[in-house]
Amino acid sequence: MSSLRILPLYDASHRPSNWNERMAEAEFAVLFSGDRPETVEGEPAPDVPFCVVASDMAGAERFAREAVVQHPTMIARVYDRRGMVGAPLFEAAGAKANRSEISAK
């Protein structure tokens, strides 16, 4: 089972500051557009832009699928630690998601 953690997209108090540079090689991040989760594993989401990091790809996909069911306007995209270079590794969209927004996919 994959563990999840919340990671701000940018945190000036840490070095490195960017989300993908603070991930381990085998981790995967779920980024959101259209809406975002209010909680992650019972913990309140921060007020700053964030991603949810899973310890494996299966956990990231599972979280993305569950998130868009709970938030129908959300699009959840999964990336590895290379960041948003190219298309997402996985994408899930809620039933009311705005598919017209720009995406690398």
C-alpha cells in the first residue's frame, strides 16, 4: 500500500524549493486543476498550491481516480520527479471537468 504526503509546489524555506526536486526517485506526484482535495488521508490540505506525493505509481493513480470522483470538476495528473516535462504519466478527469484547458497530454 502506498503512503501519501502533501508537498507544497514551491516552498522558499526549503532547498531545493520546487516540488519535484524534493521527491525521491521512486515517488510520484498528483497535481490538480479545476479543483483540489480539501483533505489528504484525514489531514487538511494547505492554503498554498500543493501536490500529493505517493510512494509508488499505483498509489498515485488510485489517489487520482478517487479524487476526481469526490471532485467532479477536477483533473488529476500524475508526474514523476522529472516534473512537468512532457505528458503526464497518468490523468484522471471528473465527470464535469473542463477538458478545454491546456495540457501537455
